[in-house]
Amino acid sequence: MFGVERLFLQQFWNILERSLGSAGCYVTVCKQQRQEVRIYLAKLVGVKYPTRMMSRGILMNEDLLQRAILEQEPKDKGQGIANEEGTQLDEILKLCLEFRNLSFNGIELIEGLESLQKLELLNLSDNKISVLENMETLERLTHFSIANNLLGELDIVLYLRKFKNLFNINLFGNPCSKEGDYTLFIAAFFPDLKFLDYTLLDENTKKEASIKHRYVLEEMKCEELHKQKAEKAEQRKEAEAKLHNDAFVEFLNGSNLFKSMFNDDQEADKLHRVPEITDLLLTFEKQMGDLCEQVFETGLAEHKRRDKEVNCFFTGQNETVIEYQQKALHILANFEQQHKERTVDMRKISDRELLKVKINQCNDEINQLCKGLMTLEFQMVSQLEDITKRLDINISEMVGYFTEMVQGIFAQCRDLEDDYNGKVRVSALALLDDASKDNLDEFLPDDVRILFTDKETVMDALATGHDNHLMKINDRETQLVSRANSWKVALIKGIQDKDLKENRMRIKDLHRYMDHLLVQLEEFQ
């Protein structure tokens, strides 16, 4: 149903509402009733009402968010976040996805909101949502409206307790809002809430609610406290793991590398049950652990140095940009003032020849402005390039020093492996000799005694193990060095790419401004 039929039904509905109102009736028709009336009216006039939006849920994706934000932008010009490349979702403060026109949004699942980290107001009214989920990143949320949805139980609403800034909730029209304990339940479990369904929650209501639900509240608070402690512990663990990873030394504190060298080595397991070799292994593990700890501590210290250097760079870069922006603004302010005065004077000139002279002068002034701003831009770009080159040099030196240090330590690890393997070979040969004379220690396990009856197997196992151990050491060294160098390259390239993009955007804006000024001049010709 489109065109005339749609207009007819809309007018019919408006007339019906006005008629009821003039008869002294207060019309409070819910969205489902309105929809049913419209479908009924459509049948009366013999047209098909479009119900496809009611039968299929709408996906909350970036496209939907972009369209909704653009639709609300004329009303909220203060946000000023739209640009040619789309809307910057991480700057949005308000988002409304409620009832629109003759159809409902039909949203069934809350999703796709991860980027809206600064969102303060979210309106999801008049949809088909039955579960509150996927809102974890909306930490700044203060107003949340989800009226006329399908939230069936009050326990579902407890999901919102994590939003500590929330003081206005609208749940009107959901099945859960019709429960007898609705207001006291919300007041009890959301003690900082100021408004529920746009009605003030007074202190008497909150007091009554806290008394009624005090036992459940105490139990829930204990559970939440325990959960918060667990989450903080997990966050600390994740932050520590990220630090180690950023420093390229993850799992190098302790015996992780050493243990990985002997994984899945069955023959080595048998050898290690020989007392003499067990002692050698323990000494080897201690020495390897000490060297790995050196790599680990060096990595953390060097990461701190690099981090300080990078932060210093970005501070200097930002100061440079601000300095040149202020210079450009000063030039523009002077030009705008003079240009305004020139255009006012030109409007008073009736002599065509004199006007032509003034227009040419304005053209010259615009060209001078463009030249001055472009010169300023090139100076800023040149200075930014110099700053980036210095960063590249400093970071390269730091990464070079770090990799050289750890390569020296890994060389010591290889020496330890060589020494350990040599001593194990000596012990193994002695045991093979004892075995040939049937003089092996009677307390050795049977599988170990059997192993030492075959010299070739023992020697092959030692050689293979030695090669595998060296390969593990070499692989970890290569991984560390290559990641450090790749990080350095990616850092500098990322900075250069960002600077180039911003330079092009500024030049594009400058040319757009020049074109605007020239179009204004054409009005005088």
C-alpha cells in the first residue's frame, strides 16, 4: 500500500482520533491496536497493508545506526559528528531507534552498539526486544528507554545494574511492568535511579522497596562483589599478559621455554630417570630459567623506554599541529574581517569598471590567502616529517640495542644446551658400558634398562633431542627479534599514513573554502 491509499488511511486514522477526542474521549491506543486498526481499514478500502516489517526482525548493524543518527542529526546539530566518510559512532551521545511513522522498527536483538562508547541516551522503544544484552560498552549511559517491548520478567531488567550512571529508565508497556511488585522491585535494585517511566521515585518508595527486598539485595550484593573481584583479577591478568606481549617477552618469565624444549620427548623422559642425568637436568633448568628471566626483565625495561619515547613523540606532534593551526586561524580571522569589509564596499559600487577592479583585487587576496595557507601547511608537514624521522632513529636504536642484548642471552642458552648435551652423552656412554657388562643399577626402571641395551637408539635420541632443543631456542629468538622489528616498521608507517591522510584532508578543505570564496565573488559579476 503506497501513494494515495497510504495517504487515505493516514487521513482516515487522524479523523478517527480527532472525532473521538472531540466527543470527550481520551484516546490511549497502544501500538498493536493502532496497527490492527490500520490493517482493518486497509481491508475496508480493498488494499493490502504492508505487514512485512512486523513479521521479520530488523538487524541492528552499522548501516541502521548511521541512518538513525543522520535522521536525528537535524534535531541535534550540536553533536556535529557527520562527515563525508560517515558518522563517527564513538562520538555519539544520543541514539533513538524507537517507533517511526507507519511502521515499527521491528528490532528483536540488541547488537552492534560496541562503538557507541560515549552514548548517554538510548531509546529502543516500540520494538520486539525480549532480552537485554550486548550493551557492556555503554558505560556512560544515563537515560534508557525500552518501552513497549517484550521484556517478560523483572529479573531481565537486573542486567542494567552494571550501568552506574543510569538514573532514568522507561519500561512502560513491557509485560514485566504489569507485575504487582514492579515499582518496588525497580526502586530496590536500582537505588540510584531518579525516574522510572518518567515518574519520580521518591525516598519513601525507595525506603519501602529496600526493606521489602533487603535479604535478596544483600545476597545479590555479595554475589556482585565476588564477581567484581574476579573480574578485576582477570583484568589484571589480561593487562599483565598484554604488557608481556607488547614487550615481546611473553612466557619468558619462568621455565616455559625450558619445558617446551622437552615436550613429547619420550626417550628424554627415560633418560631423566637416571639419577646422574636428573641432577644435570635440574641444574640446566635453573640456569635456563635465570637466562630467560634476564630476557624478560630486559624486555620490560626496554618496552618502558620505547613507550616513553613514543608518548613524547605524540605530545610533540600534537603541539606542532596546534601551533600551526593557531597560525592558520589567525590568518583566516584577519582575512575574513578584511574580506567582509571589501564585500560590503563592493555592494555599494555602481561603476562597473571600478567594480571589476575591486573583484580582481579580491581575487588576488584570495590567491594570496591560498598561497599563505599552503605555505603554512607545507611548513607543518615538513616539521612533522622531521619529528617522525627523529622518532624512527631513536626507536631503531632502542630496538637494535634490545635485540642485540637478547641475542647475546639466547647465545648463552645455546651454550648451556651444548654443555648439558655433552655431559648427558658422557653419562649415557658410561651407562651403556655398564649395560654391556650387565652392571646397570638394579633400581633403574625396566624401560630405562631396556633403552641402554641399544647404543644406537640412545645416541640417536640424544642427537635428535639436542637438535630439537636448539631449534626451540632459535625459534623463540627469531620470533622475538622479528616481532620487535615489525612493530617498529608498523609504528612509523602508521604515523606516516595518518599524517598523509590528514594533510590531504586539510588541503581538500582549503580548496573547498577557496571555491566558496570564488563563488561569492561571481555574484558581483
